[in-house]
Amino acid sequence: MDGKRPVILCLASYFKGTTFLEAAYAEGCRVLLLTREKLKDESWPWAAIDEVFFMPDLRRRPDVVYGVAYLMRSRQIDRIVPLDDYDVETAAFLREHFRLPGLGESVTRFFRDKLAMRMQARAVGIAVPRFTAVFNYDRLRAFMAEVPPPWLLKPRSEAGAMGIKKVCSETEVWQWLDKLGDEQSFFLLEQFLPGDIYHVDAIVWGGEVVFAVPHKYAQPPMRVAHEGGVFMTRTLPRDGAEAQAILELNRQVLQAFGLRDGVSHTEF
């Protein structure tokens, strides 16, 4: 604590989270912002930021650890908050390193690592498309022999539909893996199941979902990302059977993933 004000360090690889910064400051927190040098001229809510620090790249984890450790020599940081998807794993690593409250690396992987989240969901009986890690080639061959194409080659930690490749033959899979080289293990191969895509935004407190809103995309995000079109979504009537089924599934997923306190965006 800094006097009686909780000190929150916010990580921002992109210009996001301005409303959160303002709200945290209004609640009496001392707000520190760590962001990239290229974002220093953005319209940050400067009146709600007590101190700001710039680094060339927040993806360079050792540099970020050294930088935060230096800050902590003269500041007591109580919480670390990521303001963007790409900062979630870095924030978890920092919490573990500095022994701060919040999601650690193992639980965070259920929300950022597509392989970890599928394995955890399957382990508790939640239906997922058939998939395989891109680790062992014999298991990969067996998967392609058992599951008919097309398949999706997905990066494990990208956001949304970024980096997803739809592949229609074994030859195409091996060609992509040759291009990936040593990056192969950061991908998974998944059965392609066409259909509607839903998403739920939720708030969890004390392990209970206290707020959740179900939505349905007009078109699958991957189709819009790769084929073009207008990205649209609509909120479902909460009392409808469709919405109730999605909300219950979302509750099961968040419970299985171990989220105690926080916010989530889950797609089905």
C-alpha cells in the first residue's frame, strides 16, 4: 500500500483501458501505467494516471521483469492489471514472480492458451471439437487419419481469429508446419465444425458469475477475418432458451477454469 491508496500497475501494449484507468483512480487507487514508447502521444486520461513509464516492447519478458523490479524498489505495488489480451500472460508471470494476488500462469493459460483451455474443458466433460497438439508427429498423423478434413491450424495464444489457417489436406498441413519451423509447438490442429458462434461477457466474484450477457455473431469471426464482410453481433434475449443454454455453458466453463474474481469473454 502507498499510504492508504492501493497501488495498481496497469500494462498496456495497445491504447486501451482508458475507462478502467479513470475508474480505478476515482475509486482511490494510485494508478501506474506501463506502456510502449510508441503510445506515449495517445490520448491517455493523464489526470487519472499518477505515474507513467515507457518501454520499447512489453513482449520482452526479461526486460519487463527488470523494469518492474526497479520500480518496486521505491514503490509498493499491490495489484497488476493487464489492459489488453496480449498483456494477460505477462501480468500473470509478474504476479508469480513478485508474489502478488491475482491469476497465476497456470490458470491464466486456460483463458489465453487454446490448447490448455480445450484440454481442461474436455477433462470436465464440456464438448469441444476434436484436436491435437503439434508436438508428436505420430499423434498428428493419427489425428489426420481419424478426423476428416478440413482442419484448423490455430496459434495457441493469438487473439480472436488472428493467425488461423483452414487446411484441407495432410500435404497442406505439412507445408504449413515446414514454414512454422521451431514455432510449431505454439499451434494446435483442430477439427473444423461449421456453425453459429456465440459469446458471453461475464463478471465473476467469489467464484460466482454475478453478471453475464450472451451474444451471437452474425457471421463467424474467422469468416469475416479471412473472407471479408461486416463484423456484427447481437445481444440475445436473456429469457430465451438459446441464451439460457449458453449462459449455463459459460458458468460451467468458468468454474472449470478456476476463475475466482475477474471478467471474461468466452466464445462457443
